[in-house]
Amino acid sequence: MPLYKTINPNLQTTVKIWKITESFDELIEPICLKPESSVRVLGMKSEIHRRGFLSVRHLLAEFGYTDTDLFYDENGKPHLKDGKHISITHSFNFSAVIVSTQKIGIDIEKQRDKIKLIANKFIDYEFKYLNENSNDYINKLTVIWCVKESLFKLFATPGLSFKNHCLMIPVSDNELKTVAWIDYKDFKGRYNVEFLEFEGFTCAYAMS
């Protein structure tokens, strides 16, 4: 399938989402990978991870980039050679890339019941406004996870804790944006976050 969705949160920022319906062979055929990327993708044991990796390269092409324009730092954070900020995510059969002139982070997650089992590992204050018996409890947990994961990718600093250092204010039903903070050591940062839900998935992206 070609590009699934394009979003422009502001004039400096673009989000592109890909729905992965192609086979590995269909995805790799038109893409030129640098040698280390070829080694990496061929070494992946999971078929869905290999296809996710390649779908991200197709998204790069949608932005006008190639695999050689992308590199990673010692913390695993992706960068572009032209100096623009980039964040990457994929989950099952969806992947997404966000590119901006400002610091950004993005995450996609499938909405699954198992998130309830780990909620106490990434939620603190937010429990005060959650209702465990509500029909949308799983969705709201997934939004919180995605928001905090997007903050983590934006900040990209070892030691940052979802539970202790990342905070988001509650969102009302039908709201698709919120404000979140990172409070880590001597750093305090406020970020605008937007999110959307589609086909049983949640995607959130944070912008400085």
C-alpha cells in the first residue's frame, strides 16, 4: 500500500504514516540501502521488523531522502544529514516518520489489553483522572504511553523515566491534543502533543 496518511501539525513539521501491506521482496526491490543497513535488515529474525525497517525507508523517500541521509547517534537517536530533526516509529503493520526544523518525537502503538499489566510502570499522576472501568480505558492508557514514548524519543537522554520524569495533562473526550512536560534533573521542558487513533492503533507526536 502507498502512503497511508500525511499530517502537517505546523509549517515546519510533517508526519507521514505507512500501512505495511507489502511483502519483504516488494518493499526492498525499489530501495537502495547502504551496506550497514542491508546487514541490519537481513539480520533481523522477525519478518514484521524487516518490513517495518523497509517501510521507514519508503517514508524517507516520501520526504525526498534516501537511506544514506539517515544516521544514528550513540543513544540510538536518528538524525538527518541536512540538520533537520527526525523521529521514527513502527508497530506491527504501521510505521511513521516525523520531520521538522524543531525537536520532535513520535510513537505508534497497537491498542492491546496487556498494557493494563504494565500501567503502573509508566503512569503516576495520570492515574488520578483514569477510570479503570471505562470502555476507553485501554485507549487512554495507550495514548499516555505514546505521549511519553514520544517525549522520550524527543529528549533522548539515558536515565529518563516515563513514570518519574514525564507528565501529561488529561484530555477530554474527542480532544486530540494536549500539553506534556519533561522534568528531569535540572531540566524542565513543556511540549505540545497531538495524537490520533486509527484501525486499532494510536499515534502521538511531541513538538518543542
